[in-house]
Amino acid sequence: MALKRFAIAIEYDGRDFSGWQVQPQMDTIQGEMERAIGRMAGHPVRIHAAGRTDAGVHATRQIAHFDSDAQRPITAWVRGVNSFLPAGISVLWAQEVPEHFHARFVATARHYRYLLLRHPIRPSLQAGRVGWVHYDLDIAQMRAAAQFLLGEHDFSSFRAAECQALSPIKHLQNIQITEHGNMLCVDFSATAFLHHMVRNIMGALLYVGKGKASAEWMGWLLAQKNRTSAPPTFMPDGLYLTGVSYPAEFELASLPEYRYGMI
């Protein structure tokens, strides 16, 4: 039987996992996915994702692909695979794609959303699913600061020390900050992101928001190209990979869709 390539969309709660990427003796999203798809396929499977999310980071629409010569109805790669997955991971859809499709290398943009609760009391029902600050924020200053980051730049000031990317130059296409009562929603879109880049930008935006620096300071920080000049990395709790953009030829429903309201 000839190998076929399948793209899938995956939703997961990152709280119980040590990130996407397989690691020895650790529970990871990739590890669980490969075990479940392998059981359905009847042979070992390697799965490749658009983004390798960190421990504690969630996804509403991670896109991945795998190859199989197993003869299965397309529903088997969704409901069948889901029957082998833990409750915190679900396949949303599966679709056969051309062999030149690659979830990571042909993606043209990634989309993330950070949900931040602004309230004096820490969250319980949403613990691990939203970020949290107990202080007031100047949203106008945060929006002004975000404008300095748009476009193509060297984002070394927002790059984790262990980042393996070949270049720190990325094109940040969009940052949008919206308010929904006590919840702050920050959307990011870029061609690609450095390791911890979104969480490091969040840390800097909050530094501005609580009055520790002006909006113009963000431009200065970007120009430093030095991670040691920046505030600490913010918590992973409220971060969601919400979608991935691909060329139209693949006809994938991979863009953000929020089936739970804000996620």
C-alpha cells in the first residue's frame, strides 16, 4: 500500500504535559499523539507539528501531519484516535494532503492568544488556563508599546537562551489587545516565533502596563538585542496556539476558530 499523508488539527490542555516535543520518561503531547495514531494505524508513526509548544502552553488548533499506509476511513483519524487519547488532548479534524505538505515548513504564519485575568484574587476555576495579575494596567500604554514590535526585527531581546532557531529575525504581523471585562486578550501573529518569544513579549508589555517603563522603552528594548535587558518571562498558563496559516492550495481549516468563546 502506498503511503498517504494526513494533516490533523489538535486541541490540548497543556497543564499535564511537558510540552509538545517527545522527551525521555516525560508525558508530552507528541508522545501521546504518536501512541494513539500508531494504535489506530497498526504501525509506528512519527508526527510533525507546526509549533513545538512549551510545558503548560495550550492549543486550540495545533496543526500536524503524519504518514500511513493503513486503509482507514477519515473518521478513524479523528474519533478513533481520540478514543486512545487522554482527556486533555483531542483531534478536531483530519484531511489527506499532498506529499509535499509539511505542517512546519510550509506554514506561512502562526497565531497565538494570551488570556490574562486582571483581578485582586487568583483564579481557581481557570487555574493554569489563564495568566493572572493583581494590579491595574494602563492598556493604552501597552497598545502603544506593542506598535514598536510590529514588522521584521531582530527579536533577540525576547529570545530564550536555549532557543535553537537559526536566526533571531522574525516578522511580527499583528499584536492586538482587547478587553473583555476582567479578562485581557492579547493576539499575536508572526511568520514564526522564537522560543519563549510570546511569553517574553507579554512580560515586557506588563512591565509597561504597570508603569515601570514608557511605551517608547519597548523600542529601546528591541534595539538592545539582548535578553538580559528585558523583564522576566511571563507564566505559560494563559498562552494558546490558536491556528496556523498555510497556502490556499492545501485548503485546510487551520485558522483560529474559538469554539469556547475566547479560546
